[in-house]
Amino acid sequence: MNSQNIETANDVGLVSINGIPFLPAKFSAVFPSFDVGIVSNNTTSYGGNSVFIPSGHYQITYTIQFDGNITQGGGQNYMVRGYCFIVGGQVGVFQPYMVIQGFMPSQVISYAVGNGYFNCLTATDYISVGSQDTFQLGVYQENQQGQNTNCFISAVFQAV
């Protein structure tokens, strides 16, 4: 710009800053926490705010918060497991890589009987979106007690 005022510049093709190559920001998106409602054992549900996601490869970090009604009983050790996925308005369901490979986050259900402790699963995975679309976040849950549970879910996407 030859010592000109930066405020008068337009259409600047930035390739470096002080000799350091400029790398544009990678795409990221957030599915804010929301109550997906009651999710029956061994089933899915989805909803919340829709988020536009272009086609690409992403790291997804998701959290599933189960309500305090999902508990162990009878002194046994029971597990709860689940995962989040995305549902496109036009292109359907995309699941994380580890889930496709047969792996699912899990934990021991809280030990309290009656008013249980909240159970929370957080996982980071890889997800590949073949076609851009507007997506909603979904959840799958199953537990060895066969209990239904209210779920709060959220996720963060980052292009890789």
C-alpha cells in the first residue's frame, strides 16, 4: 500500500503478515446445549438449533448429560452408553467414525437408588460430512437397566 491508509484498502489478497504465511481460520460450529427430552432405552432422538455445516472432515466433541433417574439397582454394576450424531434436513444421518467402527463411550451408572446422580458422557471423535446441509444434533442411549432418561446434549465441530 506504500504507506497509504489501511482504511481505504479493499480487496486485499492476504498471503502473509510480516513474512509469516497467513492461514485462514478453519470452519467450526457449535450445537448449544439443549434438552432433547426423554430418550427411550436403545433408541435415538434429535432436535435443537439447526447449524449449517459444509462438506468436509471434522473433529466433533460432544457431551450427553443424563438425568438423575437413570440408576443402578440391586447392588449390581450396570453401564450406560451413548453417542451423538448429526441429522441433515436433506442428506440424512452422519455418525462419528468410532461409532461406525463399533465403539461407543460408556460408564458405570451412578450407584444411588431413587434420586440418582447425573451421568455424563463426553467424547471426541471424527466425523465426515459428504454433503453440505443444515444439521441438527442427535443422541443414542442404551443402558443395562433398560431405563428411559431425559438427555441434555451439546457438541462442537472443528474442521481438520
